[in-house]
Amino acid sequence: MPRLTPPSRSVLAAALALVLGAAGAMAPPGAGAPAARADADSVQAGRILDQVVATVDDEVILLSELLTDLQLYSMQSGRPLERDQMPRLLEESLEGRIREKLLVAKARRDEMQVGEDAIERALDQHVARLQQQVGGETRFLRELERQGLNLRDLRKRLREPMRDQLLVQRMLERIGHDVEVSDDEARAFFAANRNDPEVIPLRPQVVTLSHILILPRADSTRAAAAAARLAEVRGGLAAGRDFAELARAFSEGPAAARGGDLGWVRLEDVALAPLRQALAQLAPGEMRDDIRTEQGYHIVRVEERSGDRVRASQIFVSLGITEADRQRSRERAREAWRRLQDGADWAETVRIYSDDPGTRDTGGALPPLPEAQLEDRYADIVAVLEPGEFSSVFAGTQGYQIVRLDARDEQRPYGFDEIAERLRGELLLKKRNDALDAYVDELTSDIIVQRKPLPDLEEIAGLEDGP
């Protein structure tokens, strides 16, 4: 169900599914295409192809639109839907689309206008995102051609849905404009719920660590070749060359043939820490070209975000690390450890030996982290350390590491200042959602909404064999 954010999921789902070529077993014929009005159920061999599932102020909502929503949800989650999820998701999609149509109907009754320039800018941004999602402009245009369309056709098809999206956006801004959360409200909520971990969870046990990271180093010839390749890629990006084109020309690894498209990944599944941290920090459309791991150099761009998952593209320049290179890095790490054993200063040893440019000049200090979130190999090592103690050399997620436990903060209740910003954000979202619910309830007393029962999954063409 849409909340006080742009509801692009349902308004533009059809176009996204179209461009990604996602029509498959989940969607009946017609899903992903613009919805035509239907006055009666369509059936084929006893199965429903499409039907009207609701009307809002004479605007229809079709079953095929809901199935497209499910299709998009499945693509974004990166996994097929479980069959027992589908009835609930269909109901949620229906309610979301009803809300959107109610808001659009109200905007039109209030003669709210969206300028043509605003629509053109929104279309430009949306088409650019679609091009990124399918691996670049060339593949994007090829996909359109395969569907019997060109870019002009697509923009024409998207124009009215985009106008509706912008109207909904403005309605949401209007509804939430005067909603605020005062400091007194946040403090009162905290005081009333501070001892209820169901409402305000305890602050988890947190560890503060420092580390020395030793990366395998390629010999001078391979290092120079990789540096030259990296410089050429950076130069191409600076000159405005297409990311996907450069990935196909220079990147090494299986994603190169897809224009560097890594698809949707969960952050927790990204093994290389610098890469994981970059993906966690970048906003959609942002890029980093300075990531170095044991394997080589990574230029990454985030295309989309959804919770703890990101869709990203990468250009990877390998250093061609060998086992001899790794052995040299192990010896260098052991040399650093022996210095520490002999009483050398930790910060000075970090400065001399560590290959982590982000922490080398700050004593190797890493951000505080809940101990439960440590990967197993780190959790086992940290668990036996006392504050001020450092580990032996071990193989980390990249290179070889020595970690020092700087502090361990036991689980405890949060103080207000530690959680105030989060509380205000959650309370603000709740108040805005409550305002939206109340506003939509008022609209239903003035704008006619008619719902029809959704068919059973077994009756829907394309779903009889499961999602």
C-alpha cells in the first residue's frame, strides 16, 4: 500500500516489466501492457485472462495490473514468490492502486496541474533509470525494438501514468506538509516505552575494533598494467562514456558481458568488505571509482535500492594476484605482529604496515558494530579478546588482518539522545501515514469505490502451475 513516498511501484510497473522483458509464467497475456478498459471477464480454457477488480470514480483497476505488481515485487526481491504469499500481495496491491486512484481523482477535482516541463524531466529520469537497469542504452533500445516499440512510443505510453504519479506525489506532499513531531512528543514516547523492548529494543552489545590489513601485492609489471587499465576506464567515465560500454570493453569477470550489471544483491551477501561498505553508502545513481580489494580495483555504481538490497553495476580491473603474492603478504603481516609482540606502538605499526587507506592514519579504527553482526570468522576471534588485546594474524575477507579490541559496550537500554533521531523519524512516518489513512477515508465518502472479489489463484491463467 502506498505511503508518503512516490508510489512508482504500481503506477510504472507495467513499463518496467515491459522493458525488462519480464513477462513470464506469473503474468497472464496482457500483463505489462497498458491497461485497457474491460466490461466483463476474459476467459481462456476456463481460466481468467483479465478482469476488472475495482473501479474508482469510473477508473478501472484490472487483475493484470495487480499481477504486474507481483511480477515486479518478485524481480526486486530476487526470488520467486511463494504461492501462499500471493493472495495477501494481490490484496495489498489492490488497496495500493485504489489509494492512488483516489488521490489522483481528488487532485483532478481540485484542478491540480502538473506542468509539461515537469513531466518531461520525470520521463527523462525514468528512461535513464530503465536504461541502467537493462545494461545500457544499446540494450535498452534493442529490448524496445523487440517489443515493437521505439523510445518515442514508450515516452508516449508513459506520459499519462507519469502525470498521475506526479499528481499523487503532490497530494502526498499536501497531506504531510503540516505534520510534525516535537521534541516533547518524542521524549514523552520515549519515557512511556523505554522499558518495553517490544517498542524500543535494547541497544545491542557493541564492539569497537581497530585493524591492520595487509593486501597481497602484484609484481610491478602486473600492477602497472592494472593501473593503466584503471586510468583508461576513469578517463572514459570522465569524458562521459557509457558505463555499460566501458564495462564490456575493460571489466574482467562474468558481469562484463552484461555491461557490468551485478543484478540485485543483499548487502550481507557481499563478501568483500570495502565493496559492501561502498554499496551500503551510495545513493542510486552515485558511483565510487577508488575501491581496492585483494582481487583488484572496483568501480561501482548503485542503480536502485530496496531495503538491505541494492542493484549495482561494476567495472573490475584484476591485479592477477598469485599464491606467491599471498605468501609475501602473510610474511609481511607476521612481521607486523612480531613488532607488536615486542611492544611496538599500535598506531605507528598500523601506519607502517596497513593497506587500508581509510583507517591507516587513524590507528586502524573501524566504526563501532553490534557484536552479533560480526561475521563468524571475526566473531570467534573477537569473543576471546579483552579490551586492549590484539589477535594473531588471520585470513580475513580480504588479505590478512590483525584486529585489536578497543572497547566492548554491553547490551543496555538506549539513552534518549542515542535514539532520538530514529524515534522522531518513526513517529513522523506514523503520523503521516495516519493522516493519509484519515484523508483517504474521507475521500471514499465522496468518491465511489467499487471492489470485486479477487479470483482464486487456480482460476487465473498463467498461475495454474504455480508462480
